[in-house]
Amino acid sequence: MKVIRITTPGGPEVLAEDERPEPIPGPGELRVRVRATALNRADLLQIRGLYPAPPDVAPDVPGLEYAGEVVAVGPRTHRFKVGDRVMGLVGGGAWSDLLLVHERETLPMPEGMDFTDAAALPEAYLTAYDALVLQGGLKPGETVLVHAVASGVGSAAALLCQATGARVVGTGRSAAKLSRASEWGVKHTLVCESSPPRFADPVRALTQGKGADLCLDLVGGDYVPESMQALATKGRMMLVGLVAGASTEVNLGLWLTRRLSITGTVLRSRPLEEKMALVQSAERHLLPLFRSGALGPVVDAVLPRAELAQGLERMARNDSVGKLVVRWD
């Protein structure tokens, strides 16, 4: 089978096609023929040598999500059969013709959806659902501050809030990209062009001085102290990304007096059992919304496999809105 692998740390130019043996599914595992995948910032970091893969996946083959069809099943497999169309989130290795996954961390594709749309769902929606709902306690009627709302996870978070009955205030660095946010129900957006960013006062003005109930921070760095200023008393912050930096200075007094909760979270390095629990919850609560069309993919572009490196360069320039999907066949 063919894979796209990292030959040495660097930019997209270090990627090369290679041949690997076809994987053999073990107990409870599926061998999936990948029909589409999507690009993520974690892939860029891994290629640069800054984000190593978990120990249970190939260290040199990126790719965190996939959509495809089951071509073989291992012993004691019960949920899926050969020919089933599936999608999911993995620790790596999805830039490959064939992929081994455990059936309990695999989602059935919504009926009638094509592979390229399905490949845009797992990372964005599982990340947003886990952070906002399972950990953040999202409730109808709340105001949610979503940073990088035009990104894949940001757009999924906005749509999830809309389906839940929560109001979103979205931030981003590009007014042109933020203009698209109304398509997924975001009525209030704030352009953050200054450094450090300044958005707390407008957020408090939009909430009649109260502040946001919940913040999904996909950026980190100097966004963290400003987000604390933007939160209401007993507000919650879910820190998911660090593209603006891994360190900053915060006012601990504000943290105490407003009784704020700040939670850091990642998916990639979690134990398999935790990933399975997340997928099973998403199958119960998100899959019906995918099937009904209440939630769906936000796709910037669909690229052939030969243009994967160009897609990574587009992502690195912050030119994309939503997900960049790659056709694998």
C-alpha cells in the first residue's frame, strides 16, 4: 500500500510517497480503505518535528482523520462488516491507502454523505463536542466565546452551539474570513489584529456587562489573559490550542475573585478507552444531527492527493476557512 511519509523534519517539501505492507487487523480491529482525509495543524507540527506521534502509531505517517470503507475485519469484530462506510479520528497514519482502527473508536458514516464531506467531520466535531459539551458543560442560552471561529474546530463549535441554543461571539484575525461566520450562525464577530489582542470589552458590551459563560480557546498565548477578562463570574475556559504560544502572564486575583475554571485538553494522546468513550457518546448525540443535516461539514476546498503539500501550505498561510479535505483514491 502507498503512504505519504515524513522523510526528515521540515516543511511540506519533506513529504514523500512510500510503500508499506498491508496491515493485518487484530481482535476488534478493522482494515479501512481510506477514501478521503483532512488536514490539521497537528500535521504541520508533526512534519516540522514539533509534535511527535503517540507510541501506538507510525511516527512518520501523519493524518488524524479519515473516511472510507471496511475491507477486512479481525477476530471478535461485531459492530462493522466488510463494505461498511466509516469515519473516525486516529492518532496518526491516515495518510495511507489502508488504515487499521479499532471498531469501538469508529463511527458509521451518515447515509447519503460522500467521503469528502465525512472526512471533514471527525476531528472538528469530536474536539468541539468533547471540549464544549462533555467537559465545558455547554447549556442552552449561554454565551460562548470561540476563538479562531473560522477554523475547522471553530466552525464546528459554532454550529454545535447553534444546535444547542447557545449564542456565539467569534474572534479571528481576518475580517474576510470572519464574514463567512454568519453561514454557521455567528451573529457577532470581533477582528483581533492587535498584539496583544483586545476583545474583552466588546464581549462584555455584547453581554450587557456580564461576560461570556464559556470560552473555547484554540489559540492560547496572550489570548488567555484577555479571555479571562471577557468571562463572566464562574465562567469556564477550555484551552485546546497553542498556536499563539505556550506561555503568557495571567492575573491570579481575577481567577480567584471571578471563580473561573480553566481546563486544558487534548485528544491525540489519550488512552484508547477514553477515545472509545468519546466516540460512543458522539455516536449517540452527534450522529443523529449529522443525519438530519442540523450539523454538517464546513469545507474550504477538496484537493487531490497530489496537491496535499499545497494544501498544507495554504493552511500554514491561514488562508483556509473550515476544513481542507484530501481525496485519497
